[in-house]
Amino acid sequence: MCIRTVMTYASPVFAHAAAKALHRLQVIQNKFCRAATDAHWCVRNSILHRDLELPTISKYMKDASKRFFDIAGSHPNALLRAAVDYQPPHPTHLIRRPRNVLTDPPDALTAAVESFNDVNDTHD
């Protein structure tokens, strides 16, 4: 089984987990990337992700959540559609719901990788 599958199982539900838990998963992914490419310690993680065209854990989970909610919103089961169709609480509300991850800002590593990708897209 792929390590990414194990790490991101049920990601639409766990995508809004504590930042510390997501950071731990990101550290594991970074270590695997570094080991797989035999990259030197001074190579930035954002460069590794850009070169491998590999999304960060938070970006992957956000994309998986978006796909999940898009599919669930048009599902024939009325109960599933009703579970997806709700008004999210105010962003400063303490209780986080799975759909809140779609409106959360990206973490620092994801923002750095996306900025590298934007720069590369403008130079192509």
C-alpha cells in the first residue's frame, strides 16, 4: 500500500485536524522525499515538492476534501446531500467542521511551493 494512501486515509475528515498533527505528517512526507531523491540537507522542502510535483499534505487534503464535497453534493442519497449542505460557522468559531478546510489559508510550505509554481508558470 502506498504511504500517501496510509497518511491521507479519510483526509476529508482529518483535513481540519490540529496544525501540529498535520505538521507531523508533513515532516514524515518531507523525510521520504529527501530519502527518495537523496537530496542534500540544505535543499529546501519547497524546492523538493516543486521538483517532484508533489503537493504538500495540507494541499492534498484540501483538494481531496473539495473532491469529496463536490461528489457528495450531487450524490443521489438525500441524507448525504443534506450532510454536505450546511452553513459553516464563523471562521473564529472554536468548533471546526470538515468543510472549513476549503476556506482556510494555506500553510507556509504550501504557500512557498505555490509561489514557486506561479513563478515557473509565468516563465514558461
